Amino acid sequence: MKNLAGLMKQASQMQAKMAEMQARLESLEVEGEAGAGMVRVILSGKGVLKSVKIDPKLADPAEMEMLEDLIVAAHAEAKRHLDEKTSAEMQSATGGLQLPPGFSLPF
């Protein structure tokens, strides 16, 4: 029983550390660029596309804001589809068992 109590304490500590890490990742923002900086994107730590900036040389400047918004919206829809498929795969892999509260994959 002594080993079980120690194991439970370690599991609790690990869960707390994972929660702290997830909170840090949520506040993180990263930037990526392509075409020598002509296209830039910013993602949240959870992979959510926050913004897109496109050099006006690549498209009609009058339509630039709409183009950037459409790219963000398309990414959000793709992410939603991915989350749905991931959830379905997890249900299949776990035989319908629910994950413990706070436990999610990959984020």
C-alpha cells in the first residue's frame, strides 16, 4: 500500500505539471513565414491560427483584408474537422471509454 500511495502522489504531481505546461502553451504565440516573409502567420500554442499577413504585392490590395480573413476561417474549419476525426479515432481506439477529465490528446 505504501508504494501505491507514493505512485498516486507522483501521478498527482505529474498531472499538476501537465496542467501548468498546458497553461503556458495556451499563452504562447509563434510566427511562421514563407516566400522570404511575403506571407506570415501567427499560431497560438494550441495551433489556432490567430492571424495571416500577406504582402500586398501578391494580391489586390483592396481585397487583402478579406483574403486574410478567409484564410483564417478556412484554417479554423480544417482544424474543426481534424478535431472531429481525432475524437472519432480516439473513441474507436479506446472502445468508447471516456478519457479522464482534463486528459486530452494531443492538446
